[in-house]
Amino acid sequence: EPEVTQTPSHQVTQMGQEVILRCVPISNHLYFYWYRQILGQKVEFLVSFYNNEISEKSEIFDDQFSVERPDGSNFTLKIRSTKLEDSAMYFCASSWAINEKLFFGSGTQLSVL
Amino acid sequence: GESVGLHLPTLSVQEGDNSIINCAYSNSASDYFIWYKQESGKGPQFIIDIRSNMDKRQGQRVTVLLNKTVKHLSLQIAATQPGDSAVYFCAEINSGGGADGLTFGKGTHLIIQP
């Protein structure tokens, strides 16, 4: 069964450093998303991406965040200068059409020290 | 603001019993609902979905009920097994809204007692 894959599974970084989280969405899906989940809290929307541009973004997705689809298979989330409060599990998701069910990856646990 | 929420944070049931997890939503424009299961250290896993033109949908051991009148959603799991222990989230989509995917509720932790 096709699945969304994310790398790395864990990322530890120093405050102020840049991190790139990587995702390979399901191959025939057209919409890509990043969500995050702070420990013990609900999953929060960050950004959606379609046709090589951002479709929607939340208030969390400020100027420190960016997304990119550098080739036909990868979808990345970059945090330019990490803060302690960026520590969370980051989930990539994809869907074949807008507002259809999302399939999630297993997440990248980001720890900012 | 409008949100999706869950009634109980933790639900404990005996193995083999049926469980019911409830969810209230307040956005009357939401017309598509999904239940996800999240095991520790993993991403949300799709369980079952339902659109607003239906009030019941069944899967394998799971049933979702939608009551649009009171804006209530429930997930019934029959004959629970140890592998059903997880956090369950309801999520909603307004199909006529933007491309911001899902709004998640806070989650109910289902514990299956042996």
C-alpha cells in the first residue's frame, strides 16, 4: 500500500540552527501538507501546497518557515532559525484532491536545544 | 472561534467489549469528517470517513455515526482488541473552504484493559 515517508525520524538541533525536514508524498497525490503536534496536544495545520505554490498557511507558519518541492518526489519543510518552541513532531501528509482524506507520514520528532 | 472537540480525554474498556468515542463539532459548514487513530510515536492513521449526506457508515469493526442536528460525531469500535489502544482524533473539513485540510480535535486516549 502506498504511504507517505518522512526523514529523519528524529532531529536534534541547536537553537538558531536551520533544519530541513523531508517527505516523500504518495506518488499520485497532488496536495501536500505539513502539520505539527506539540507533545500532548492536538495536531495543528501549518501549510498546504499545490501546483508548486503554497495554497494556505496558518499563523504558525511565519517567515522562519518555508516549503519546497525540489523535484518530482520530495516535499521539504525548512525552519531557518529554530527556536525552543519549534520542538514538536512534524507530520507530512498528502491527498489526491483538495479537501479529500489526508494520508500522514510517521513524523519527524524535532528537538531544539 | 469554531472548533472540533472531544468529550472525554481518556476511555478505558475491557478487551472484547465495544467502545464509543464521541466528538462535537461547531462549524456548521463542515461537510466531511474523518476519524484517525494515532499510536505512540506514529502519524495519524485513517480509520473511516463520512460525508454530511450520510448519518452512518460502517467499516471493519468500526462504525461512524453523524448527527448533524446536534453536530455530533461518534466512532464505535466493536469487540475491542489490544491493538485498538491509541489516541483517536476526529477531524473535519469544510469542502467549500480553503486548502487547509483538516481541523483536528484534541483526541481521546482509548485504553484496552486485558
